[in-house]
Amino acid sequence: MKFLNFLVSVLALICNGVQGIKLQANVGELFTYKIEPQLFNWTHQVISQQFRYRPSLKSYPDLPSWMRYMYSHEYHAGFLYGTPPETAAGKELSLDVVALNRQNYETRHVVVSMFVAHKFPTPNVVQMKINNLNWVHLMDPGRVENLRNIFRNDLWPNSKEDLSVIFMESAVNMGGRLPLRPQQREGVIVHVGSFAQFSPRLKELQEEVRPLYKLPSCTYKRTSVQKIFENVGFKLDWCAFRMESLESPTEILFHSGKQQNEQQVTEDQREEDRWMGISREDVPERNYIDEFAFAFAIPGMIFAILIGMLSAVLCFHHEKFSSNSDYPMSSTVQMVQCSDSKSNQPITTLKSLKDPNFLLDNTSMRSQSPNNSFYQLDCGTSSIYARPKPPPYKGQAATLGRNGVDI
């Protein structure tokens, strides 16, 4: 009996491991799916962050390019989300989701099948950034419904039939910065779209926030519809509020419920609507001569002005030096003291060693020989020989030789 119970439990686990879950996603519409322990028949959690999940495309190591997986520590669950492109329409995908129980290292496997249904992309889109939410908060269907009701009931009444969320991503993944404090919210980028034309109130709101487009962020700005969003729990960054509209082709108009006779257009009208390129002769030519002249004229003028100023400064200093050279430099005066033999009183005589008259004065100087460096001074009745003082030493500090003599 125990063996049969064990066999039944093993078969149940095997069946749970290979059972498939079928989902559906629409082109141009946000797809979300929550991966939680109940998907693998795990009903309790003993430790924090006990379960880990790894989804991937079957037989491939990664997910499709339009799908993203993120794990939320706040909800203790993983989330698959993304917007299928038109190239994925009509395709069926199979995802392998492997779960790990970190308490006992048990692994389980579930196959998720998903079909991507064809849907025409919405031509009119409203883009916004919600600062007080994270990306995981928009996985709550109730919060998404509250956001849609703001547009369907107040701002965009004509979009009641087909308004949907077409894009959602974390502001950090879109290039935003993490908040300074971890307890603050990162922010989330949301796009909602519809086939209905924009309402006059939405157009007025766009004109109201258009001057803010040049700013990167403006959480301080309040608008006329601020209370409508805050009453439901959304705080928007109005610098990121945009409205984009595209012309609807014939198939989209037919899909939106218009009459068929209003969609049909003639071949002539299609030719008129087709964009026609301009001829080569009509392409404006760029005049590089004027641009080069303008690029070199201003730097050349500045260079000429600087050279003129530098030349004037150099000429001014040259004239100053020339004027100073006209005045003779003061001659070195040497004082020689002589004593009278009769009165024995010292007689002081001032003689300039650089005075040419002093050198030519025979009464003041009588050289014994042309090669003799001594000169004779007349001091009364006696004469003495004196040697001129050597010029002052202008180099560095004197160096003493071995005998203590300055070298």
C-alpha cells in the first residue's frame, strides 16, 4: 500500500513537471505573466527568497527579444512582460520555466505555451512617466484598471472601447538614475494607446506641458489634471508627458468599426499620398568658400591684433633701453689717503679710476712702465703708488682653497 502511494505521488510530480499552460498575447499590447510557487505546486515559503525561476525559450538559452523577465523581491515572484511586435503575429511560442527551491535544492519544470494573436497597432499613443511607482506595481490588474479609467472617463472618453497599455518599462532600464535613497521608487514609463482621436482636453493638456519639454525632469510642476491622477495614487512627471499620433491606414480604420465604403481609396489618391523625393537639381548646395572664409577670418583678425600688441610692447621697451643708455654710468670713485711728510697730516684725495682725464693727467699718475699696473699719486711733496681695487665678485659664494685662500 505504501509503495502504491509513493508511485502515485511520483507520477503526480512527473505530470506536474510536464503539464503545459496556454497563454495568449496580442501584437502591440502589453503582455504580463506572474511566476509564483503555486505554479510548481509549492504552497509555502520557509526562508526569504526561497524560490528562484529561470524562464527561456524552449531549446534556446534565452527569451525572445521582445520579452523580459524580472524578479521582484517585494512580491517574491518573477514576472514575464513585453509587447509582441508585428513580426511575431500568428506564431506559437513555448517557454521552459525551471524553478529552484533553495531550501532543499529541488528543481521543477513547467512548459508555458503562448500564442501571439494578430492585432493592428494603435496609432494614437500617450506616453507618461509615473514617479511614485516601480515597474512591478503595474503588474497589478487593479492599478492598471485605475489608470485606464482616468483616460476613459475624464481625459479620453472616446477610447473606452479599445484603450490598452501598450508599453511598460522601469525608468532605470530606460536610462534613468537610481534614487538617492533605496526606499524611494524608481519610476516607471507607461504608454497607453487607442484608435480614437485625441480629445480636446488631451490637446489642451499637451499645450499646457509643452514648455516643459526642454527640462529633463519636473516633479514640482502642477497641471490642471494633477488632482485626477493623485486621487488614484499616480504622481506624474509632466516633463515626460507626450502625445503621438499616426495616420491610420485603411485596414486599421476597418478594424476600428468604420464603414467599408469610407475606407476605400482610389489609386490616384494613393499616388497623391505617396511621398515623392526631390530632384538632384533642387537639393540646396553648400558654399564651402564662405564657410572657410568665415572660419579663418575671425581667428586671423585675433592673431593680427595680438601680433600688433606684442610688437608695440617690444618697441616700447627697446626705446626705453635706448634712452637709458644715453646717460653715462656713474664712475667708480676710489679714495686714496696720503700723508704729508712735513705736517704728518692725512690728505684724502678722491680719484675716479674710469675718468679718462685721470688716466691722462701726468701730474696725478706717472707710470713707471707701460706694462706696470701701478699708478703714482702726488700727495703733496711725496708720491705713492696705488693699485686699483679689483672688481667685485659677482658669482656664487666664494670657495676656500686648501690654504684658506678664496678661489
